[in-house]
Amino acid sequence: MSGHRGMDLAAGERDALLAPGDGVVSFAGEVAGKQVVSIRHKGLTITFEPAITDLAVGAQVSRGRRFGEVGGRSDHCDGACLHWGVRRGKDDYLDPEAMASRRRIALKPAQ
């Protein structure tokens, strides 16, 4: 169903966007009047909006490296935030916050 899928992060116009993981630019352009950049990473499509890049579709990106910047048109994030979305397949939207939050790992004693 349509709606706001993902989360908004505090960001300003021209802030650098760093790749969250090694991947490939899968889309860079306009969607419904909004500037979007998408990266494919381990079976996921990670989207950023409003975002612009000079990289072509198919360009490799490396974790932690700059791939673009906040900018362009948006329906709700102009100049104040960056919308971050994550999708597996065509319609399986995931919660990006769950992917970024810290997790505590504890080992149980062997019996």
C-alpha cells in the first residue's frame, strides 16, 4: 500500500551521503517529482530522497564512501531531512531503524 515507508533523518541540503555497504547504484533520477538515488546491497534496495549523484546506474559504491548528496526535490524533506527506505524484492519494505540500531549479543553457556 502507498504511504511513508522508511524513516526521515536530520540532514541539510548538500550534506554528503555515504554508502551504507558495498553495492551498486541501481537508480538515480526522479520518481513522482522527487529526486531519488537507490543502491543495491546484498539483495536489498536502499533508497535516499531527496538525493542526487554524479554516478551512473551500475557504478560500484564502497561502504563509507561518498556516493552523492542531499539535494533536489522532495515532497516532505526539502532542506531539512533525508528519507531513507529499505526494500527486499519489489514490495517487501523493511524497517531501516531496526537495521541501524545497536544490538547486544550475549552467549549462553554450553551445557
